[in-house]
Amino acid sequence: MIGAVVAGAGAGLGLAVLARGATEEIPFAVARTRERVARSALRRRRADLEVLGLVADDLVVRQVLGAIVGAASVVAVAVLLRVAGTGPSLPLVTLATLVGSVAGFVAPDAAVRRSALRRRRQFVHALSSFLDLTTVLLAGGAGLETALTASARAGGSEAFVLLRESLARSRDTGRSPWQELRALGRRLGIDQLVELADSIDLAGSHGARIRESLVARSEAMRARIGDEIEASAHAATERMGIPMVLVFVGFLALIVYPALSHLVVGT
């Protein structure tokens, strides 16, 4: 009996110590997780601004102007309704003004994210063409730096301009081209470019292995681009069905309304 009591007391004491330790660790774990998420969000926002050629001040100005325009629009509508004699109450106008201000403040950030996503897709398409040209030149006997430079000069889009600048910087600083391309990919938030640089670094300096890595990456990138285009086409097709559904619902309403009105009047 005494042994059971002692064992139970020991187990309870151990559970209490574990619970206390877990309770002390939970706030630190939550704080670390929150800090990691905030750092990741800040890094992604910087990458979005970088890929669009913007700075943080540009986003702040857009957000402030959006908040002012959103609040002013609500106030203008409220004034027009007041002049027409059907103006809402002051608390409702105040609440709508706050909502319009918040919506105007958030809208530029969402627009920047959409534009950055679209710009990254364009960069990936250009990167696929860049890899194709590089593999062709390598197969023709050109050296690695010669093939990269010639491929970067073949295009005039912004992506090719950034690639040319990175390659020129690698020549000026004496660093490997893939180190500069990796830095460019991290700065712009383009994972495909970072993965490409990592795979080439693993391939080493042997020409045949680098060519094989480039060919494999180019094929994988083309397959991913094809999948994204197909998914986008399917999504557009599904969105095209929404207006037809709305027209069908309106047609049903036109048919059912007279019957319902006669039924209501008859009762």
C-alpha cells in the first residue's frame, strides 16, 4: 500500500515537472514561430517589391493613397445620399468609412502580390528559353561562360537584362556565375533559379555533367510551365460557366415569379 502511494506521488511529481517545463517552453516556441513567420513574410514582401522594381516607400505611398481614396469615396456617396434625402445614419457612415479605408489600404498590397506572381511566371518562361539556348551552345562546343553570355544577349526582355547583369557582375567580381544567379533568384523570390544554381553547383565543373543538368532542368521547367498553362486553362473554362449558371438562374426566376405572385395573390 505504501509502495503504491509512493509510486503515485512520484508519478504525479514527474507529471507536474513535465507540465511546468512544457508550460514554460510553450511561450518561447510560440514567439519563435511568430518571429519566423514574420521574417518569412517580410522576405517575401521584399522579393515582391524587388521583382517589380519598386521600393518600400512606393508601397507605403500607394497604401496611404488607397486608404484616403477609399474613405473619401464612402464619404462622397454618403453626402450624395444625404442630398437625395435618403442618407444613412452617422454611425453607419463612420463604420463604412473605416471599412473603405481599410480596403483601400490593403488593396495595393494584394495588387503587388498579383503583379509579382505574374512577373515571376514571365521570368520563368524566359529562363526556360535561356536554358534551351545555353544547352544548344554547349552541345556545339562553346564554353560555359561563352554559352551563358551569348544566351543572355539573345533576348531583350527584363529577365534577360537581369541575367546579363548577373553574369557581368560574376565576371567583374570573379565569382561563379551560379553564385550570382542564386543570389538573383533569392533576391527576386524565384525558386526555379535557385534550384537551377544549386543543381549546377552539384554537377561540378565538368562540361558534360553541366550540360546534362541544364537539359534536365530545362525539360522539368518546360513540363512545369505546361502544367501551369493547362491548369490556368481549366480554371478559365470553369469561370466561363459561371455566367451561364447565373443566366439559367435568372431564367428560372422569370418563369417561377409569375406563378408565385398568382399564388400569393390568390391566398
